[in-house]
Amino acid sequence: MMLDDVSLKSLIEESIPLNKYLGVKLDAFDRESAQVVTRLELRPEYLGNVLRKMPHGGIISFLIDTTGGAAAALSLNDLAYALRLATIDMRVDYLKPARGKVLITTARVMRSGWRVIAVRSEVHDDQGTLLALGSNVFNVSR
């Protein structure tokens, strides 16, 4: 089964229970560059520092992993393999605290092989501030 617009949107927003529960939305994607953009509206439940009103770092790392996985799925020619992607390595560099109301994550595949896919990500808030950089390596079980 080929990965189409409806399938990718459904995979990100509906099929993964945690994504659905937290409210991740697919903003855009480009199949040619294997790039995905997601957004997450911040809720009070996501705060990690209640005094400074900043989201927990786990929310940011979650977005890097989720959006990176979607980008990795874009690099596959068969959607069935998207269900076999697993994160085997992830790094997050937190740069600044989020001040906006929305987190926007852009992930792009750097290399897609038969078994391993490498992805780089950036997380910005809706004020355009670069909050975090991330990298993921995904295994594809074939």
C-alpha cells in the first residue's frame, strides 16, 4: 500500500493513541525531501515548570520522536513498513524555553537505508524561536 496524504494524516493524528491523546496535528509534508511538519497546541497539562510556565522537556522530545518517525515513514515506499519503525537512538539538545502557545516540529530524513533511517529535527514555538534540535535513528524491521 502506497503512503498517501490521507494515510499519513491518519497515521499521525488517529492511529497512534498517544499522538491522538496529546493532539498532534500534521501541518505539512513533502515526499520528495521526506520532510514532515507537525504542530502541538500547548495545554496547561504539558507544563514542566509551573512557575515559568514552560512545557516539560518530555513533550519536546516526544515531538522530535513522533515527527521524526513520520518523516522516516515518508521515505518508505510501502506504508505497511511504517508500522515496523522503531526508534533505536535519539538525541535532543534543548536550546531555549518555549514561550509561545504552539510547538512546531520539522523533521527531515538525512539518510534512508533498507534497515536504518536517520532523521534531523527542529522544534520552534509559534513566535519563531528555535527551542530544540533533535536527531533520531529508526530501525525498519522487514
